[in-house]
Amino acid sequence: MTTTVSRSTESATSRYDALLDRLDLEAKVALLTGAAVFTMAGNVDIGLAPMNLSDGPTGVRGLKFSGGREVTLFPNATLLSASWSTETAREVGRLLAEEAMVQDVSVVLGPTINLHRSVLGGRLFEAYSEDPLLTGRLAAAYVEGLQASGVGACLKHLVANESETDRNSVDSVVDEATLRELYLLPFEIAIAESDPWSLMAAYNDVNGQAATEQVHVNNEIVKGEWGYDGLIMSDWFATKTTAASANGGLDLVMPGPHGPWGEALVAAVRAGEVAESVIDDHVVRVLRLADRVGKLGEPRALPTDLPTPDSPVRREQLTRLAAAGMTVLTNDGTLPFAAGPEAPSVALIGRLGLQTTLMGGGSAQVNPPYQVSIAEGLGAVLGDRLTVTDGVEVRSRPTPAGADVLRHPETGEPGVQVEVLAADGRVLDVRAASSASGMVGFDDDYDVPATGVRFIARSALGGEVELGGTGAGVWTLAAGDQQHAFTLTSAGGIGAVMLAPPAELRRTMLHEGDLIEATVRLETADGDNPLAGVGLFSLVLRPVPTPLEQVLGRAAAAARAADVAVVVVGLTEEQETEAVDKATIALPGDQDALVHAVAAAAREAGRRSVVLVNAATPVLMPWRDEVDAIVWIGLPGQEGGHAVAAALTGAIEPAGRLVTTFPAADGAAPAWEVVPTDGALAYAEGTAIGYRGHFSGTVDGPVAAPAFWLGHGLGYADWSYDAVAGDTSAVRVRVTNTGSRDSREVVQVYYAPAEPGQPVRLVGWTAVEVAAGASAEVEVVPDARLWRRWDTAADAWGEPLTDGELLVARGLGDVRARLAV
């Protein structure tokens, strides 16, 4: 069921004013701070119902940060955007709206439209791309799909929030031209083309002023120049002040019920520090949002016949969406390979083949009904033609013990019993879970504070194992006839407590079936430990790691014995996560050594080798020329293994195009640093990030050629371009599929200005599906906003750029034609 929701009208505005007149100052201010962690306050006297918000980069998690209901896990944002398809983005928005309506969620906190400035950014996996036009157009389509069903979108994070290091205090120093032409452009495009109903202000400062207090950005540009009538909320715990943030364009402080507004804001109004008209504007924006999502006045009926997360319709959608965005980086003809009786023998090698990374960390995490690994997916299409060999360790932090190593103490089913404890020892909650993980103190709804967690299970492993826990607290652990006690502490902020908890592991002997009971309690809250009331804990149980030489030997033997060796390498939620940036784009652990060993063994035996890169963001590939094909598979969601199988066998063409330029080495990029100096992070490269700087250079000179350009992707066909003609109003080209398979091409047009200091930029693209041997006429209409330039002296948009070239390309590493402008 779809409900079309129109923009607010003048009559609606009058209605909001009338409702406003019925509220006193205290009642108005009460609506401007959340009622709970993910809920906005209501007011029964004016018919305003509470509104539920939910994180939503890769699924609508709901109102619990951890341990919530089972929901659909979608492919990550960079994988979805690799389709370069507004139709795909619109479909994802529509599906997320369905997921939201099932849970009575009014606003999905997405999409993330910050740019991939530095490839070290930990949160890049949930943002679309390094390009503002691609990002803005995809975001607009996503918003359209979401809001067509009456569920609000929330563009985030406004603005210059491209890294995670010191994210609550870093000052992003960005000149006005760069801010206007690059980092604000995705927001401008999405607001102009889709009218998102809310925005989220970032954690960081911008040019010395907090994003939650940005008079210039929030009031002068967004609400002023752009005429935005929606609501601007804070990121969670981002608001630091009372009057400055209220005057700086922030409309809503999240979460609640506590925060810097409330009684302090009432007092600021009465002291003359904040005009009551400012409060009125904030409240009207809250009412407008509520009206749009059906929470003001007569409640809107929600559909009841929507697909469940494990339904056949969701399985088809998720498999198709993930496979279509996967990107063939290199291929000598090894791919695709046949399925069924004609399939080659395939050796799947690598830890990530068995434990595939299907989502990133932080607010993007959800609780899916199942997760399909690559081993499971390939096994379903190859049967006994597939062998599976574990690889090297890919993590530095241990993960929660799961159903593969634990059995419920009473039922014997795979899984664990999790108990939430009060300070007096009372059990507040008991649940059976598939993973030994639990959180307290963040979004609890118990009558008394939760202060600890107990995990009870039986071991499915025997022999020497690694046993321990993660999470800051006081641990006692009993396993079989052994007792362990230890205390873990965290020196980081709430992000580190929740997303990078400390760990301790001990080697011990267990028998299969031994009872394991682990209890962890928060340390007593005091002035020295203000975060002692929040904890994320997990029990860890895993086999002792195998020596590297033995792992590499087994992998090489498997490669020699099969027709095709498929090695899976990549990243995990340790690197692809909120709150933490990377220090390198090299693969963690000994994964490069694994690929070298497999490639050498396959080559010596006359076999083929394929590498799957299970990562959302760029990695270094020192073995690139040693293997026969490389496919970037992103973080493909709960149907990931089935999607990989469909892509490798050609059941669904992996027709993706890169959304981030892959540097050839650490540091070999126009913008690299994510660690602030004296609290400031200078965006000194200006607008020349990513492909722009690689192609045109930066203020500091030329930049090394990348390993792979934005827009690169081979698919399973070859293409010729001819009859290229046009100008800045439209570019026309005939493309011919010279391959043997039907395929999809993405025709890209870039503008290279003649003016020094103005980098190349993507100005448009068009995708087309063409049968093998056939041709198609393609038209690309460049976006006029990419010819603008900001005149800093005049503090206004100046004369547009005029001279230069239009480049018709399959990524800037494969330019097919040039047109003079």
C-alpha cells in the first residue's frame, strides 16, 4: 500500500499556528527534546502523537540499539550506489518504508550523504560515494521512495562530517567555495529534488562553530537560501549548548528525555537569550513533520500485509540488489563460470568465505533473521563441486560466540541464554539468543537500572579453546571445572564503549557439553568513570588459531586440487564502522600472504584464481596482477552468499561501477589525513577529492594515478562507443555491446574545465541495458549546477565556468571521446 503525501500548504501552516497558540512556553519546549532514545514527544491536548525514529543505513533497526526485533538486513550503501541507478535507490527507499511501517517508525535516519573525502573514513560504508552529483541524485531518489509511503527521511550529517576520529570535538576547516561547491551540494540536490522532511546536524564543528549551532549553514543557507521547511535534529548527544544551538537553527535535540534544552531553554527564553519566535519556528517544524508522517490529528492507518524479513519476496529483492551492485574490477574471461553439472570444481578459501562480513558496525547494525555466507551461497549452486577451506585470521578483536559454538543450557538448541541483571541480583530479562551479546544502560525500559548481564550456555567445542569476554566491567567466568575473573576498562567515549569494547581471552581446555556461565557487572558510576552506566558485552568462545604456515599450506593444496580457486579477503566491522577511522587501507592480518600463496599454487597447477573483496571501501591489492579476476562484493546483506553465487555464475550480472576511487598505495590520494591537528582537520585539498584530484591534481601538485577510478567496472561484456556528439545541454553516443552476453552499461560524462585550479567533475550519467551484439542510442544531460563556482570576494555564486572539455568515459581510466566546450 502506498500513500502519497504532498508538501505543506498555506492552510496547513495556519493550522500549525493555531495549534501553537494552544501551548504555553513549557509545553512548546517539551516538544523540542526527545521523549526517549528513539522517540519524539507527543502532546495529547493538540492531537500530537509520539513519533518513533530508527537508524536506517542498512535496515530499519527499530527502537533498540542492540537485541531488538528481527528486521531485514540490506546491502550496504556503497554496494547499492554502485549500481549508479536512481531506480535502485528509489526501490530501496520504498522497501525501507515497508520495514518502517511494520514497526510504526515515522522517520528513518538516513540516507548518509557525506562524501568519501578520505578512504580512511570509518563510516564511508554507509555513505554513497565520493562524488556530490552521484550522491545527491541517489539520495533524492531514496527519499522519494521512502516518503511516498508517508515515512520521513533524514539526510545526514550536516556538514563536513567525513571522518570519525575525535568526531565530537573536531573542527572541520573548510573554505566557503569548497563547502558550497562540494560538501553542501548533495544536500542541496536532495532537498531541491525530493524535499526530505528532516536533516541531522553532525557532531563536528565547522570553521570553529558546532554543527548544531551553525547559524551560517542551518539558518542562512539551508532554511534561508534553500527555503527548507523541514526539521533539523541533532545527532545523538551532539548538542552542547542551550541558547547557541536554539538560535543556530537546531529544531530538535536527541535523544531524550534529558539534554541541554528543557528547563534551561525555558529559562533562556525568559532571560531574553532566545526569542520565543525562534521556539515557535522550531515547534512548527515539529508539527509539520508530524503532519507529514500521520502523527498529527487523525492517525494514519498502516498496512498490515507487508513482507516479513525472511519472506521469499525479500529474498529475491535482496539477492538482486546486492548482486547487481557487485563490481568486476579485472577479469581475463574466468568469470562467469557455469553452475550445475557443467560447473568447474571450485575451492572457496578464506575466513570471510565462511564468516562473510554482511554489514558494518555502529548504528548501521541490525538483527537479521539469518545471514547467508558465501560458502552457503556457493554450496547451493555448486553442490559437491565446492570445497571450503578456512583462511587466516581477519580480526584483531574477538566476536561474540554464536550458535555454531554454543548450545542453550536447557533446550540444547544452538544458541545461548542471556539474562539482564539489576544491582541487587534480580533477573530483569531472560531471552534465548543466537549470539552471546548484550547491552545495558543505553535504551533500557526496565523499572530499575540494569547493571549487568549473564550468559549461560554449553560448549559445542572440545579441546583447547580461547574463552573470555568483551566489554568494560567486572567479569566472573565459570567453564567446566575452571573459574576465571578479570576486569576490563575503556578509556574512550561512549562510541568506544559501544563500538570498540575492550577484550580479554584465555586459553583453556573444555569438553564438548561443558556448562559455561559468565557474569559481567558495570563498575559503579562515579566522577572518574561517567560512562559506567553503559555497557555492551559479549562472551567469546572460539578454537585456538591455526599457525600461519599450516593455513597457507592448506589453502595452496586446495587451490591446486580445484579448477578455480576463489579467495575471499576483505574488512570487518572493526574497520567499516562508526566512531573509528582506519589507519591504512591494507588488508588486515595475513590476507595478502593468503592470496599470494593461492595465486602461486593455482598458476603452478594450471588452475585459475579469483579474488572476492568483501569490503565496502577501497583496499590495497598487491597481488592484483597475480590473479585472473577480482570482484568487489561490498557488504552484501543477509542474502550475501546467494548474491555472490548469482554474480559469479552470471545468473545476475555484477554490473556495478565503483563509487570511490581506489588509491594505489597508502597516502597516495588527494585527501588522506583524518586525524586532527590541535583539534582541527583542514580540508586543504579544496574540491579536488578522489578522482578529481587524481585526474587534475591539487593545490600541492599532481597526484599518483589510482589503482581503479570512480566509475570503473567491467561487467560481463565489452563495449564500443561511436557517433559521439553534443554540448553542455546534452551529449549523445551510440554504444554497442560487442560481448557475447546481454549487459548493462553506464555512460559517464565528465567536465574538465580549462581554468587552472578547477578540477574535473562528473556532470551526468545514463545507464542502458543492451542485448549481446546490439546497439543503443544514449543521451546524457549534464547538470548545470556543476558549472557553478563560488565567488568568495562577492560572497555569492559568480560567473559559471565556460571553457574546457567534456569527457565521455567508462570511468576516467577509460575515456572514449572528448568534446570541446
